[in-house]
Amino acid sequence: MFEFTKLKQLHLEITNNCQASCPMCSRNNHGLLNPNVSSNLNSWSIDDYKKIISLEVLNQVPMIYFCGNYGDPLLNNDLIEMIEYSVNANPNIEIRIHTNGSLRSQDWWKRLAQVMPKQHTVVFALDGLEDTQAIYRIGTNYNKIIENAKSFISAGGRANWTFIRFKHNEHQVEEAQQRAIDLGFEQFVLKDSSRWLMEPKFPVYGQNEKVIYNLEPSQYSEIKIIDNNIINNYETLFEGVEIDCHAKHTREAYIDAFGNVFPCCWIGAIPYHHPERHQSVKQIRKKILNQYNDLITSFGGIDKLNAMQHSVKDIINSNNYQSLWNLYWKENKLLMCTRICGKKKDLFSTPNDQFIQTKSLNND
């Protein structure tokens, strides 16, 4: 693993709270909030942020992005103050925020644009137009997102529009892209979800855990479904697959809502997965969790990775951080790492959304 002086970017989960209820998100469990998340909600305070993201850290990293596994950064009330502190310490830092955009007032968005550094982007998750946005992004409001984006852009903010394509919104891609141009977004990013399990349908649950409709992939998507063949033969499929850690190449570290430092968000997500959410992969999830627990035990406990108790520099430079990741990639073969960063990705589906197109929009 690389040392602290090589660290290039930080991925921060300053809160694991979110007002949305996207069906494919791991927060969601048959229409209810995943209890592993709901019983462990946390948000950083500005004091937490200053302790974890010290001046030493800000002088080292050229880029910070606010996203996370389970939360929306805008639900942290100290977000703007965190950005002000970061920019004052390092005016050349780059800031990126990922959000559903359906929160806060227009004045708040104007203020956000004013405190951002020169190099910045807010990525708005807009998976459709007025009549389709909330089919997937349950709990969000298209018109409010657009008004917030307009306020941000008019105040000098730089914004991207990301659009996850499904059957229910595939007919709106061109119109959404044109709206993005008209509104002053800098990029339009088209994605396909690859979170399909067993069949090209994903049930959306309402009250009493009853299915109210199904999400379906776009007819233009080239999806790979995680089926019984993959589930039943995953150990054979993963055998001999070399792990090539993406975070190691990008020189990234991820810090979760409790201040724990990991190479990436995929590792940080493991202890909060709900094993009952998808019964077909229950045993795989159980093995992934057991491997994670063994890893944390090898570190001497999660406290050894906690940036509220140890500096980010000391954690990354520690002997265990420098050596254990390689051990768990090469010999102990973490299943999560094999799935995400295995070189033979054609054998199995990766769980992240697949980028189909990133179109730069000429706003000059």
C-alpha cells in the first residue's frame, strides 16, 4: 500500500443519513430502512471534520469528494463550513459533491457556490424528468432539484447531471440532455445500473412489504445478471483472479461516517449490508462479512483504523495498513475486492452503475 505522502484524494462519508429511498440502494430493505444502517446513523460535526481532515491532510491531498455509501452529504448541517475550512487551508483544493439535490433552500445553494474553490463540481442525480424522476429516486422532487441546480449554477457553481437509464425513462435521455444544456450543466453522464439479481426485474416495495411495481433495465442496456450459475459457482469463478486494487492506483482513501479509514467505499460498506435483503446471495454476503471481521481483527480492532483516535497519516503509514491489505488481496483473497477489482471482470457482474456516456456540454 502507498504511504501518506502519496495520498491524492479522499472520499468522505460525512453522514450516512439520506431522505431518499432508492430501491437498489443498500439502505433499502423491501421498502424499509436497512436496520444495520438505521441503528448506526451518524454525522460528522465541524469539529470532527477538523480533527480528521487536519491541516496536514489538506496540505497533502489535492482533491476531496463528498459522497459515501449510505448518506447524502447535504444532510450534514456543517457541509458549507467544512468546505470553507478546507478552501481557506488549501485554496487550490478540488471539491466534488454527489447528491440527489432535493434538499436545502435556494439561498443555501447560492451560498454553496460562493464558498466553493475554483475547481469544483456538484453531481446531481437526476434519473428522469418530472414524471419519472421519483420512480427510482423515491423521496426526491424533480422541480425542487432543478430550482436548486439553477440557483447553484447562476451563482457561479459548476454542476453535472447524472442519469441512470431504465425502461421507464429511456425515452427521455435526449430531452434530459437538452435540458442540461439549457440550464448550464457542464456534463451529462448516462449510466446503466448493473444491480440486477436473478432476472431483469427489480421489485419495488410499498407498505406491508408488498411489491407495487418492478424496475426494468433499458432495452438499450447491455446488462449482466447475477444468476444462479454465478452464485453457485462463485468460488470457482473467483479462483485465480488477481486483485488489482483501484484505490491503490488512484492513491485514494475512504473515510466512513464514523471516521474509519479504508482503501475504498466497498470495504467500508460491508458491515452494514443486510444479509436478508437478497436471500439468494445470503451465504456469499455472510462469507464477505466473515472475511471483513477477520481483517479487522488482524488490524487489532476497528479503533486502529479510526481517524478520530489516530491521525490519517499515522493510520496509513502504520505497519498493518502498509502490509495487511496486500495479504488480504493476494493470499486471503477478500471476495469483495475480487468482485470489484478482479482482473477477470468478464466472469461476473460488478455492482456499481456502469458509465455508458459522459458528454461534455459547451456552456461557453
